[in-house]
Amino acid sequence: MKSLEQYGWDTFFQPQQLKGDLLLGRITSIQGFKHYVITANGEKEAELSGKMLHVASTEELPKLGDWVTLKTYDTLGYIIDVLPRRNELARKTAGARTDRQLLAVNIDGAVIVQGLDRDFNLMRLDRYLVQLTACNITPIVVLNKVDLVEDWTKYSREIAKLQRDCVVYFCSTYTGVGLDELRNTALEKYKTYILIGSSGVGKSSLLNALMQTNLQEVNNTSDFNNKGKHTTTSRDLFQLPNGSLLIDTPGMREFGLTYEEGTSDDLFPAIQQFADRCRYSDCRHLQEAGCAVIEAVQSGALDNQVYESYLKLIREQRRFEMNAEDKKRYNKQSGKRSREANEYRNKYKY
Ligand SMILES: Nc1nc2c(ncn2[C@@H]2O[C@H](COP(=O)(O)OP(=O)(O)OP(=O)(O)O)[C@@H](O)[C@H]2O)c(=O)[nH]1
Ligand SMILES: [Mg+2]
Ligand SMILES: [Zn+2]
């Protein structure tokens, strides 16, 4: 298994015995029906096996970063199984009410990129941090384009208000500031990271700078008529010279929350520190008497912007949860139908 370690394989994935002539590999790109899989015998192109076409939900289909078993014939392969995942990076897709989209799986860290031109936004950053925490993925914050600003310290002060456990790197792909530090202290060998953030913040530029070659075309907004032709359109996994694995993604307009249960207060450390002192243990910190969180906002101990962000995210999460319940009820019924169809198919072997 040695050679697969360099693509992120570790003891977590300890396989069920590999049967027969099956090969193990990791998905590095998905384009339509084509899945690119890196294996100990090099890169293979693979398609879904018949079995895969009958999974109960699309979330079970192979995703970028998945470990899969495949059967290969020369260069073409068929994906037989998806191995259990360490984690899944999900978001609610733009527009759809409850659609949860898996951006990538088996991720060690997510690099949230914001540009210091006009893109910096504390609430948006908070949203990314909440969702990553809920997905069990370590956040790394990169504030790019520092060549455009004079005072960086105010951004550190803003982010500190969120009281979240995340490291912030100030970078410029133009001047090279911060890149060595990012490379050497945030990106570990053989671990998998994903770049996320709005379009135009410099994700592909960062990837290129870290790769030390120009692999991804960048969205050159200085182009004639600002059309920005090279905006990234697919998610792909690359290996940096230091061995770490980095996924570039198209800029996201929306990064909706998808987590469903649990005490959401755990996801908001800045709120939690006061919440323990609320009069009612089920206080929602909206207008309840004896709410220590509201008192903290009034006294200035808690930043109002951080409180507003909390309220907004909690509302959004409740909406997602309610819609998800509706959908689950529906899926249960259609899942039963598809199971029945499968049983029938197996019985009569067609
Ligand atoms: N001033 C400045 N501009 C930068 C920096 N890094 C990238 N840019 C510019 O920002 C624009 C967008 O860069 P990209 O790397 O394509 O951004 P992206 O995040 O990959 O965008 P999408 O693929 O659309 O999501 C380009 O014109 C880059 O030249 C930087 O450090 N400083
Ligand atoms: Mg890009
Ligand atoms: Zn309260």
C-alpha cells in the first residue's frame, strides 16, 4: 500500500480485503461520466459499474477525493465500490431548497480564500467556518491580495471577534508574501486540502504559485472587456511539490449551511461563552428574559456583528433542517420503491 500513501491513503481506510483483481484508487477529477482515478499503477479512466447505478442516493456515488475499488481492462476501468469516507464537505446548492451538494470528500483542511480588494466579509467567513466545523474539516484562512492594502492588522482584529480556532495567512500571489509560510506551516505532506471562496479571489493563482508552475488558467479580469474567460469550471485535485494534495474549485456564489442536528451553540464559541449564564437552559438568545447573550451585546462585551451573524446562520440552519425532514419523508418512500425494483431485478437477473 506504500505508493498510495502519497495520495492520502492512511490507516483510516483500512480496506476490506481486496477481492480478486480489484484495484484501489482515488478520484482526482470527475467529468461527466468519466472519473479519473489515481492508482498504484498510474492514472486510470473509469466509469460507474452497473452496481453503482442503483445506489439509493446520489451522495453514495463516487465524489472527488473518494477511495474506490475498480476493475480495470487496459486503461478503462469500472468503479465497483466507494470506501467509507472520513468526512464530506457539503454545501446547500444555490437556489434549491434542501439540496445538499458534496464538493469533495476525505478532506484534511479547507483553505478559505478571501481577497482584500473588495471581497473581505466577516459574515461570509463565519458561514464558511461554521459549515467546516459541522463537516469536521479544519479551516485555514487565506486573505489574498495583501499587495492592495496598507493595514492588514485591522483584518486580524475583525476575525478575532469570531473567537474561532483558525490560523490566518496574509498572502499575495503577486509579491509572494505569505506563500512560504502557508506552504510550510499549513500544508502537510500527503494530506488533502481544498480551496474555497468566491470567484476572483485568487484560488487558481494560489494553486499555481504553490505548484510553482502554471497549471490552472487564471481569471484575468484585466482581459479585454472583463469577461474573465479563465474562471475555473471544474474541481480537480493536484499534488504540490511538497507532496500535499490541493483541490481547486470554481468560485462559489452561495455556500449554504447543511448541518442538521446537535446543539448549534457548539458551533458558535463567541456566543457559547455567554450562553451558559442564560436563565433558561433552552434559551435561544432572541428576546428571552435573563438572556446573558443579549446582555453581552448590550454591554458591548459581545460584538453586535458577531451576534447578527449568529442569528442569521441559526435561522438558515433551522430552515434547512425543516426542509430536510420533508424531503427525508419523501425519500423514504421512493427508496423503498427502488429497493423493491432492485430485489426484483436480482431475482430475475436482468
Ligand atoms: N492584486 C492582486 N491580484 C491577484 C492576486 N492573486 C490573484 N490576483 C488576480 O485576481 C484575479 C482572479 O484570480 P484567479 O486566481 O483566477 O481567481 P479564482 O479564485 O481562481 O477565480 P474563479 O476560478 O473564478 O473562482 C486575476 O486577475 C489574478 O491575476 C494578488 O495576490 N494580488
Ligand atoms: Mg479559479
Ligand atoms: Zn440566551
